[in-house]
Amino acid sequence: MTTLQNQAAVITGASSGIGKAIAHSLAEQGAHVVLAARRAERLQELADEITSQYHVEAKVVETDVTKREDVENLVKETKDAFGRLDIFINNAGVMLLSFLKNDHVDEWEQMVDVNIKGVLYGIHAGLPVMLEQDSGHIINVSSVAGHEVFPSSTVYSATKYAVKALSMGMEKELAKTGVRVTNISPGAVETELTDHITDGEVLDMFKDRSMQPLEAADIANAVSYAVTQPKSVNVNEIIVRPLHQA
């Protein structure tokens, strides 16, 4: 295992859930963290938690990943603060499940903007810095829905399949560089994601489901495993599911 001491790590979608757990995990291992999301107040609370618990810096950069200039500024501020970019976690995402027949077009567009374009903007802004350093690690958070499709996940799955495809292509393109790429695919996790679903039929369907979801920390542990491997090791993909599913 390698140490993350003094590495600079960017986490998008850091204000809650998986992103927040990843920030804590990387900071605990010595990384300076740059916290990115739209909810600056929550980010500041998290930054205060991290700086009080660990001997690292936590920088807040209010960021909307659907805006290319915001993500470019995020990387610029990281480089200005720490002189480098070692880890970029493309974690921001939305899961607006709906049945196609119910025609939630605005929500489809939102998922494309956040889940696909947001990841692309992260790659666009962060990859050149890593290539210049000849080192770095990009983590793309996809989903089990990027491996299979279930009723109401059609558009969400399409966006997460896209994230997986991006990760696979990056692995091949960057194979002879010092930049590593990992695709993380969580199963059901106890987060805010489902709170934003508006399709009544989907909400009714969820009422009948019985499952113990994963904790956000379970995904943070998977990320930590990937980024602490020896520099000669690239963990391409990790799928994390709840043990008991129904």
C-alpha cells in the first residue's frame, strides 16, 4: 500500500453521501482534499470537520459540474493551492429514476448533464495536469446500473454505462502514461439520491423492496483501496453490492 500523505485530491459531489465519505477517508490517510459541490455551506461544514480531525488542508470550491468553466476553475484552484493534482474523484451524480412512458424529459436531460458531461468536464480539466506530472489517478463513480438495466433505470443506466465506457477508453489511452483510472460501481447505497425521484410509480415500487443498502463508507473504502495500491498497479474496476438483495 502507498501513502496519500500530502497528495491533493479533488472530490466532486462532496457535500453529502459517498462524496463526503470519500473526503473523510482520503483526509484520514493524509491527503489534502478539495471539496466541490453546489452547496457551499455544507462543504464548509465538512471542511471544518476534516481540518479538526486530521492534519490536512481542506479547501472549498463551490462547483456546478454541469458548467465547464466551474470545473476548470476547480482544477485551477487546486493547482494554485497545492501545486499539483494527484486524485480526481468524478463522484457528482443524480439518479432520477422514471419510466419512459411517463416522459420526464427534463430529468433525462439533467442526468445527461450531470452524470456524463460532468464527468467529461472533470476529465477535460484534470487530465492535462496529470499528464504533465506523469502521475495521477482518476476515479469515475459509475453504478451497478452501468452494468445492467432494470425497470425505470433506462436513462440513468444509459448515463452510467457511458461513465463505464469512458473509464474503459481512458484505461486504454493512458496505459503507457503515469495516470491511473478506476471505475467504481456501487450498488444500492444509503444516500440522498433517491430523495429526488419524482415518478410516483417508481416511489411505489420502492415501497415493496426489502434490502439492507450499503453505507457511503463502504464505497469510500473501495476508493481508498484503489488509490493506495503501488504505482505499478492499476485497479481498473470495482463493483460493490449489498450482500443481501431482494
